[in-house]
Amino acid sequence: MQLSNREKFLLYAELAKLVAAGFGIDKSTELLSQQMPHGQIAGFARGIRDGLRCGFSFADSVAQAKPTPSGLEVSILRATESGGVLPEGLRYLRDEYQAAWKLWQSVLGRLAYPVFLLHFAALVPVIPPLFTGGAFQDGLMRALWTLGWIYGIGFGLFQWVLSLMDRAQTDVASDRFLRRLPLFGGARRDLCLQRFASIFQVYLRCGSTFSVALDGAGEATQSAVLAKAADDLASRAEAGEAIGEHLQANRVFPTDFARSLANAERVGGLEEDLGRWTAHYRQTVADRLDQIGVWVPKAIFAMVAVYVGWQIIQTQAATYGELLKNLERSM
């Protein structure tokens, strides 16, 4: 299990603060490992400290620490450490995980009330017996059974999505499937493109060659489809070819994005253009998550309405059925 966005934000924020104040990365990591005595984040900090003590670079120390870090972290830290601007990499990761944490908090906040209604709807079978004199225990058991199904299906879907996202980092078929999902697929696709553009820019700013920059950017996307495309472009760049033409020929990249980068490469403005696309995709990711925050509650409201309506129909049918039986007995 990986660290949460909040834990990663706190870790890189503290490291960035200490390094900016003049502490060496070894001393900063040592301090954090002492200040965080419990939990996964403490184990992660100690893993980095142990790697540094063994003579590894900071990026390699992070790579071997547990819980396993993301490709984004390792790629950014390798680029900035090799380029002599590690503090910039720490600040980048701090800002990236802070934004991800806030966006996720916003989505969860919008889901709180619909999830409450879902629980309330599950308890609807308990209400009719209170007014009709029916078996309260039967209604309670039906409500608990419904809640059990809700939790079971929700947990199963959550685990399936997590497993699929893990596989999508290395398996092209899984990644393509995720990219086709409504709402979520578009948000993930734009997030991967944002990472590609931003990491590519960081590598170039640190003086890396195109082939190294493309390899690093592909690894950071956590998308098997984009990583494969980036690897092909890196091979072309290593062979001395311009990447713009091949970027446009590869259908993985959006047409506007590929054309813009190809022209930027021709005029020597690739770094600036990558910065513009990073900002663009960061905004589209926020917009898509906002859409998810709007439509998922609506879907839950619709399910609650259908379920409550079905329960009302069942209750009314049972009530009228009992009345008819009583009428038949009295005649």
C-alpha cells in the first residue's frame, strides 16, 4: 500500500523546507526519520535514511524505500538531483501532492451527503412496520442485508479499480481499458499527459538529452500506453532524429498537443511550450474531477430515488393486500 497524497505532501513539504534553510539532504532526512516515529510515512523516511547511509543517491534511496514510491517521484528526483536542482524537485512534488490531496478532498466532500442518503435509503424497510404493525425485526434484517450488499459491492469495485490502475502502469490493454471509461478515463488520460509534459520540461531544464528526458517522462506518467510511446520516441531521439514528426504520427498523443510540441521543437521553444501544456492539462484534470464530483452524486441520488420508490410500492402493495384479505374474511 502506497503513502496517501496527504502523507507525501507533508513529507516533501518538510524536506523542501529543511533543504531551503540550508540543511543537507542527509541531515534533513535524518531529522524527519526521528520526528516521525510511527506509521508508513515513518518507515518510508527511515528507508530513505538507510539508503543514504549505504551510499545511494537521494533518488535511488527513495526508489528502494518502502512503501514503494510512484514512478513520478523517482523520475522527478532523478532528474533534479542529476541536474543539481534537487530543491526544485522537492518543491514540485510538494505542490503536486498538495493539489492532488485538495482535489480528492473536494470530491469526497461532494460525495458525503449522497452516501448518507444511500445509508438512509437502506433503512427504509425498517420504517413501514412502525406504522403498520408489521414485523420490525424482518424490516431491520432486510435493511442490514441491503447495507451489506452496498458495502460489499462498493469495496469490491474499489479494489478492482485499484488493481486495474496498478496493472495499467505496465499493461497496455489495462491502460487502454481505463482510458475508455466515461469521466474517470478522461481525467486519468489528462493527468498522465500533464505528468508527461511537466516531467519532460523538468528534464530538459536540468540539461538532460531528449532520450533521457523522454524515458523519464514516460516512466512518470504511470501509463503503459504513454510509456511505450515515450520509449519509442526516446529511441528515435537517441538515433539523432527530430521527435516532432514521430510525435505527430503517434496517435496516443492528442493532435493539438503533438502539433504544438513539433512546432515548438522546430523554433527552439520546447521548454516554454511544455510549461503551457502542463498548465492546460492541470486545469482540465481539475475540471474533469469537478464533473465527477457533480455526476457521481447525481447517479447516487437516482439510485436512492429508484430504491425508495420500489420500497414504497412494495409497502403499499403489502398494505392493500392485507386490507383486501381482511375485507374478504369479513364478507
